[in-house]
Amino acid sequence: MFKFANNFNCCKAVHCRNFGVLNSQDYIHKSTRLGYLSTACKSCGSNPPWVNNELVANIIKEKLEIHFSAKLNHCPKCSSYFFFEKDTRLHKYGFTSSGRQRQQCAACGSVFTKANFKKNKQLQAVLSTIVNKQETREAIKTTGLSPKSYYFYLHQLSLILANFSRINEEKIIERKYLGLHSEGKVLSLKHKRGVYSLISSEINSGYILLQSHNLTRTKLHTEDNYQAHSSTIVVSHDLESTENMLVDRYTQNMKRKHFEQLLVGELKALTKCSLIYPDKLAYVHFQLLNAFTRKSQKYDHFIEHESTLRAGALMASLKEIKKANANVYFFVPLAKAGEHINGKKIGWWNDRWYSNEFAAYCPVTSAGKKDTAVPLKETNDVERFYSYLDRNINKGINSFNVINEVFEIQRVLFNYGELTEQQSRANRIGITDKIYTPESLLDEALHSINA
């Protein structure tokens, strides 16, 4: 199985000799010189905040189960994760008394019968409640199902659509080049509940590859439990000049306790779970995003101009950055069309910014420290998905499982059903040439899984 990074406490200054180096003699671990725990690098003077590696590892495991596991019609004992593990082989192993084919797993020897997922009125009814944005209580009443049955079919619907989506996405990870675009968004729910969510898309199509939120059922220490009421989200005031807007953003970042301290205002967790801080989610999310990049010969990652995301993105791409196979860029949409920035040094670190006709961008990694053409041509796709989700999600959700299932259902519906210039994101990325309604998408997903 693919191995995730398990230690994030190192220098993250890309020009330092200790960049990504663990346990350097130049480090002072758990330094408090600047008023917060950090890994002080005496070589370059940087002080990246101390990371609870065990917490990140536990959240990665939890999110891996949510986003990439539960392969349908595979061995129930050693079912592999999508993209991260190779499937074990299955062999035909006779028939049941009713004539159904048995299968035996070559790895563990388990004998089982593949499930036959059928389209039924219950699945269709639950899908209809999602499409019609019904509150859970109203949805249960509309379908005529008991609460237990409604949640059962909601879970089944999520598994079916997620499996269909991941099966098709296997085509994406085989590509020689991949461009990614990531931003963080706050999704507010009722009664001051909500989540901070990281969303990553493919840059040419706007196809949403991964969305992960900061809710967890992992047991947390008090200091890891998000309890902030204030906000340090960067708000751009000068919308007439991109350069002034960037200066403003750097100034706001400097006012934080440390550069990765993103606070997103008052958020309450759902029932029986907790919220982690956004900087920890960044490490988790970008490790999981390796599902799509690890087979690419080269990839570019454009991240929102937010210091909280920088460290997580760099650590996820560390090996490829050092081999000059991956680049990480900050970006912001241009304040006005036709504005140009040509290598201007901005901010505390003298970051060098450029622009094309779509956005201003800053090469974070050493491989791109010059004015080269970048493939980023669209900066609004993550915003479009966030707006879609904000409009279509039931804001009364108060269940960890339900929010995971609904988020995944909506991701698939958006990718396959929302059209821009008469094309869906799935059309534009090249994994289907069909246009789907929610009902036809369910039909296709069932057919694909059963086949």
C-alpha cells in the first residue's frame, strides 16, 4: 500500500538545505521562542509550527476510509482502497443453491457472493429528496420509509455513486500530466454548526477530485479541538489593484500568532464528533490528494494564497518537488482584467508574483522561480462547486455519517450533471461523453458496478 508521510516536523523553506529533512542537527524541536511550539531551523531562521503527527495520521486513516474505501463487489475481508492499493484477484468458486456465482479471494481465501445492486423505488426516492434539497425529517416523510430505512438507502446511494465515480477516475491517474487547484471554504449549517472544507479540482475541466472537511470522530486533546470564535480568514479590501490586494493579504497574515493559524470564526461540531483546526486538515487533505498525482510524471498544484495550505501542499509533494517533477503555486484571481504583474517581489519573504490573463500566481517551489507560462486558465471552479453545495445541501444535517454521504453524492452529481457551455465536468475531463440526469446517472452507476 502507498505510504503516507508520518512526520511533518521539519523545515518547510524550499531554498533551505533542510527543506523536508527530518531530525536535522540544525533543528531546535518544540521551540517556544516566538510564543508558539515550532521546529526552529537555525540554518534559515524559519519556525514552522509544531505538528501533532499522531493526530494527522489518525485523521488520514479516518478520511481514507471515507473517501477511498468500501469497494463494492470486492472481497469483504481485504477490500482495497481505490488508487492506493492493488486489487486482490478473485476466482470463480462454484454457485449457490439459487444459482448465483461464488467468488474466492486469492489473497485471503474468503469465499463470498457478489452483491447485485438493483435499482428500486427506495433508492430513487432517496435520490429525489437529495435533488430537491429536502430537510431530513421532511425527506423521510416524503419517501414513506422509516428513519432507519432512509439512512440505509442514503448510505447505499452514496456507495453506489462514489464507486462509479472512483472507477471512472482511475483513467485520470494514468495521465502523464495533471494540474490541480485547491481552496478552502467554510460551509455554514443551522444552529451555528458548520465545517471548514478543502476542495481540489482538475484545472482544465473543473472536475472535483476531493473534498474533505474538518469534522472528526477521532478522540482529541483539548488543544487540538477547534474552539475559536475569532476569524483570521484573509479578506481582500483593495479590489482595484491586484498588487495592493496581495500586499493587504500579506499584512493580514502577519497579524496572526503564526502563519498557519487560520481561524474561521465560530463553528460548532455536529453531534458526537469534533472539529480540528484547518492547518491540520491541510496536511491530511493533501496527503490524500496523492491518490491522483502519484502516477503522474509531472504535476502542478495551484493553491489559494493562504499560508495554512502552503506547508501541507509542500509536504505532500516533497519527493516530486526535489526531483523537479512537481510545482506548487500560490494564486489569486486578478482584481481587474488586463492587469499585469511581471516578477514583482511582494510580502515579508519577497515572494515573486507574475500574472497571465486569468490570475496572479507565485511559484512557491524552486523549480518555478522564473516567469514561465502556467496552465491555469480558470480560477472559479472550486467557487462554483462551493456555491452549488451551499445551495443544494440540507443545512439541518447533524450527523457525521450523513454529511459524509451527502457531500459525496453532491460531488458526483455536480461532476456529472451540472453543465457549463452544455458540458459537464466529467465530459470536459474526458471520462464520459454522456450527459446525465440524476436518475440516468444512478442507472449508469448501477450498471457499471454490477458489470
